Amino acid sequence: MTTQTLKIVHGLLRRSIRLAERRDKVGRNVALLVDTPQGKRPRRRSRSLTVKQATKLLRTAQDPRHRLGAYVILAIVSGLRTEELRALTWADVDLKKKVVYVLRSDRSGGDTKTKKSRRGLAMADMAVYALTALRKRQAAEKLVAGDAWQGHNLVFCKEDGTPYRDSDVRRRFQKVTMAAGLGTSWVPRELRHTFVSIMSDQGVALEKISDLVGHSDTRTTRTIYRHELRPVITTGAEKMNVIFSGDKSESA
């Protein structure tokens, strides 16, 4: 919880015990004896890469030195959530048909965030090439590891087959962004924001973008990615400028 949230909870607790105190249910309001603890810092607002930045990152991610390269590529060109990517298995990927199926996520219970999140997505050729190379790499690593290999059948995993934790992905991802000349301030979830931004810039309808990212409705997409939906946001003003272009009143 953030510090602000803890302050709200602490305030509610003080008031609740005060009421109980007035009704002689408790002898003392112990909530007054403690200070509100410090919580987590609020997560900064997500950003999206520009097309130029995304292109640089994609080129860098293709370098075999970056084990997380295929993850980065698939995230940018498909818009999958980080928890969906971490839970992806090879049974969910059809390289011949160039399709990836999102059927689970790295969440409590393993289910996807919503029913609409369960979806099949066609993959861009760049992702197919990257995943094909990754599968060959894993096959070689499995032979070397022998009995030490962990059989989770995960697409994205460590060198011994064990699952990535969120912190593992973040650390390796920032190595890729650093190599691409983008610094280390970016986080994996911003690849999804980048996908939405690029789709919007290319004129893809909001309804289609909502389907691609697995939202239950366009309102969710508009709320979460309002900063990335630039064409949608500016459409109203652009239309009004055209309609009323010949009716410009002078300032008083």
C-alpha cells in the first residue's frame, strides 16, 4: 500500500475505535498511540516508447546475447501483459500458424485477468523468428542441463528451465534497454503501453485495440491507456476545427 492509502486506513481505524470507546466497548483508543507507517511509493505513470525507440529496442533484442530478447519482441508486437508472458508455455504457441494463445497468467490461481483476456493472437513475423530461435536455444540448454532441467515447458524461463520472477524479468529487461541506448528507467509493463500507442498511431480502432489487449470493454482501454490513445483524444478537436473553420469570432 502507498503511504496515502495507509493514512486513510489508519484514519478509519481511529474513528471506528473512537466510536467503540464512546459506547464503552473499549477502554482506550489504541490507534492513537501509533503513527501511520510509511508505505510504498506510488507507482509512476507508465510511458510508451516512440516508434524510433521501439525500433532500436527491437533491433537490440534480436541480439542472441539477450536471453530475454524474444520476450521483449513478443511484448512489443502483441501487447501481452507481463504476467501473461511469464506464464506462456510452448503448448500455447503455434509457430507454424503464427499464433499465440493466452490461456493463463502468472497471477494467484493462474487464471487470466478477465474472461476476455483468454484470446488467440496472430504473431508478427519478427516474433515468430525470435521464438523459433529461442526454442532451439532452450533445446540445447536442456541437453546441457540434463537432470537439472526443470520441466515447466515455459516459453520464457531461466537457463535451467525455472520460471522468471517479476524482478528477474525487470532486471534482464533493463539490460536490453541499456544496450539499446534507452537507459534503465523503463519497465516491462511499458511494452504493452507501447503496443497500444503504436496501434493507435496507425489508426487502429479503439474497439480492435481493446480486443487485442484482452480488455472486457473499450472503457477499460480508454481509462488505462488514455495517454497512449492520442488519435482518439484529438479527434474531437480536429473535427470541430473543420466544421467551424469559417466561424471565427474576434476576441473582445
